[in-house]
Amino acid sequence: MTTPLSLPIALRDHAALTPDASAILEPGRTWSFAALDAHADGLAAGLVAAGVRPGDRVALLAAPSASAIALLAAAGRVGACVAPLGTRLTARELAAAGVEIRPRLVAHDSEHADLAGALGVRTVRLDALAAGDAGVAATRDAPAPATARAPAPVMRLDPNAPAVAVLTSGTTGRPKAALLSHAAMAASAGAWSVALPRATGWLLCLGLAHVAGLGVAWRAIGAGVPLIVVPAFDVEAVLDALRCGPASHVSLVPTQLARLLDADAAGGGRASTGGGRVSTGGGRVAGRANGVPGHTGLRGVLRAVLLGGGPIPPGLVTRALASGWPVIPTYGLTEAGSGVTALGRADAAAHPGSAGRPLRGIRVRIADPAADGTGEIQVRTPAAFSGYLGRPEATAAAFDADGWLRTGDAGRLDPDGFLHVLDRRDDLLVSGGENISPAEVETTIAEHPAIAEVGVVGRPDATWGAVPVAAIVLRPGSAAPTDEELRAFCLARLAPYKVPDEFVVVAALPRTPSGKLRRAELRVALAGAPRATGAPRAAGAPREEHVEVPT
């Protein structure tokens, strides 16, 4: 296998070798590799004219687009680093991100022009940056630089220089900016190229502030295959894009997959309306196919559906595979350049609930395992991050003395070497001396046919220290099951001490832009007065039968 090149170099090479091949398909335009490469050069010249120098960081506040991806190449060509920001962040969150990242410039699309100013530095529209017009806004203490167009800089890319600075999700505490080098991003793309079937195209429906979204762009450009961009996740738009090709690969979070499966089973998507059979021009048919009700013609088109970004209910994987979706559960984290393990379809039945085995070149171990084999997941990978920007102490704490990356996640390896991820150590709650993994409880409750999403947190309790409480989002059209029904459902699958004391129906769960549950926010929302000592518990069997009090 040839190691994929860094995105700035790979784009240049494909522009030279296959200039007319499709690089990016976005609403309203198809970009060839030659056009995208020229656009990147224009953006690079614009960055130089705007005062960006090697070692600087350029914040990106924009929905996924050809220009946003070209900026990744442009920044690398001038020795700068891109810090993509979530487009759903508030002005206050963006201001905090500006303090953390300290960018030289904020590049934005027209939709986010007003919010871009919250970072407190110069702002410029992506189209203005490429055109070289007077699109750079000045802050009060920094006049706008001259916008005279300079020739595209000569590319002398350092593989160990930061390519991107990705803000950690910040589900708890202050977020940090993880620096990932060009070499790390290329190593991650290379590991995936071995693990997956050959791609004919990648669909991008994750934001670029998510390391998985960046990984999709790196893999597509690195492999020289089309990248199909859906700027904002929309069930119908994604289904239509998958039906119409040329995307064979896509990366999703569990909530996205669940919504797509529901719509797919119902024949959703614009392409399947008007009688259920619509030709896409490529020989694929949407709607009913092969006599399978609800089949949308995705079989034979999709080759890999990567699934990650949070706990993955085994029932969701089973359902997807039964529907013909080639789902590959994964485990990864920003600091490891995205993917660490993957579960192939052939192994899914024998290892339900597993996140699979390590990708090539990556090692996984369980540090300080307990009697049941559970401990902290630690990783050694060539895609590891370089450190947290401006946080030397946090960077040092992220690795052990032998260079293993501490993930902070709890898990175990089964006898066949398959990883089972339990939860973040910080999320584990202790009830009456028993450790409870919220992710395990969530996975179980999500198997109920009326439940679309679930989040579990601990509520302070005077007797037990903490008790689990569940927030549930119902499937459209489903009646809310009673607490007694849900307790009985859980008791058939979980030890009694793991069963939530209360089930609260909510309209939506608080999530980060990358789809991760904001557990701290949910904990506050579900907080209630602690139970009085000796108060009866509401859920199932007494906890006393399962208490192991430490001595």
C-alpha cells in the first residue's frame, strides 16, 4: 500500500494526473480536480495577502463546501493550520474558541458572516478571499491588510506541521484544541484505505469541525475519488445522494443512521416519490427493488457505512445490516486522528456490541484492568495528535511514560482481540458501590421499539450516592410507554441496580455539533432534590441486594 499524501499535495497531484476527473460535487456545481486545485491556489494567495504566515492558524466558520475543503489545501500550502469551528456554536462559544485558538483570520461563508466577528479578529468571506477583493474586515485595533493579489506560493509542506486544530467537543469543562499534523491525517487515511472496500466516492454529511468529517475529506481527496457534499444533514438529501451515486462510502453518527433507516424503510427521499421508481441515470432504481418493500435501491451502491461518534446500540447495527446497509461500527477519538478500530460485517454476529479490531498500524491495550478485564483504553497510533494548543500540561497528561495515548474511555478486549467500549471514565456513575455505565443502559433502552434516542445520567441520592435517570425521545407516532413498562423492559436485560429510577420524555437531547450527548447539560436538566435517607427507590428490585460497599 502506498501511504496517502497530505491533502494539499494529493490535490495537486490529482490535478496534474486526472485534471478533468470530478473532485467535489456540491449543490449547483461539480468541481474537477484541476478547478479545485486552482481554487486552492487562489485561496492560498488570498491568505498571504491577508497577512497569514507559516505557523498561523486560520479559523473556518462555514458549512462543508468545495471552498471550505480547498481552504484546507490552501492553508497547508502557506504553512498555516485550519481550525474548523462548529456552525451551531453561539457567539459566546465562538468568543471562547477565539481565545483558545488565537487565529490570525476567520474565513467564513455568507451564512455565518455575523457570527464570525465573535472571534474578535479579522474576518473574510471565502469567496472574497479567493477573488482577492476588499473582503477582509478590520478589527478596531488591526487595520485590514492590502488585498493585492500575490502569486500562489511555492508549496514546501512540512509533514509534521499542524494541518488542523480541532476543538474537543467540550461535553464537560473547557474545550481544548487538538493539533493534528499532515502526517497524522495521512496516516489515518492510509489505515482506513486498507480496512475498507475500494471507494468510488465519499459522501460528506458531517461538519468539518468533526474529526470524522475532516477524515472523509482527506480520504476522498487522497484517493482521487469524488466527494459528494451535503452541506447540512438532511435525511432526504442524504438518501437521494446515496441513491444517485457515485458515493459508495459514508460516515455517520448513530442518530443519523437511525433517521435514515426509518426514512429508507418508509420509502423516503425525493427521488423515490411519484410512484416509487425513479431512474438515477446510472442504472440504479429507487423505491421498491427486487420485491423488497421499502427497499430504496441502496444495495449494490453502498459499500461502507462507518458508524461512530458515540455509543452504538447493537440493535441499530443488526437492523441496518438486515436492511442491506453495510454498517461498520468504529471507535475513535479526535486525539487519535479519528478511527482506531472497526468491526467488519463478517464479525458483527459473533461479536455483537463490539467496536472491532484495531486498524492496521494501530495498537490498543487496556490499562490497569479490573477483575472483569475492564480498564482504560489506551492507543498507540501514527495518527496521534501532536498536542493541545497552548496546553503543555494537558498534552503531557494525555500520554503515559511509554507514549501510549490515554483515551479516558473505559473498555475491555475480548479473547479474540475485539474491543468493547463501555463509557468515558468521567461518565461512569457509582450507585451503592456499584459502577454503572450510562452507555450500557442507553444501549439497552434504545432497543425498545418506541424509543428513538435516550440519555442516561446520575442524579444525586442521599442513600445510594447516585441513581440513574433516563431522558427519552420517542419515535414519531409512538405512544409513550409507562415507567412500569420501561422498568420491566430493562429488568429483563439489566441488573436491577442499573435500571433508571425515572424515565423522562423530552423533545430532544442536548448534543454537541458532532452529535455527542452533552451529558453535563442533561444532568442539570434532570437534576432534582436528593432523596431523603431511607426513601424508597422507584425502580424495580431493592438496591441492597446488589450493593458492594468498599471497605
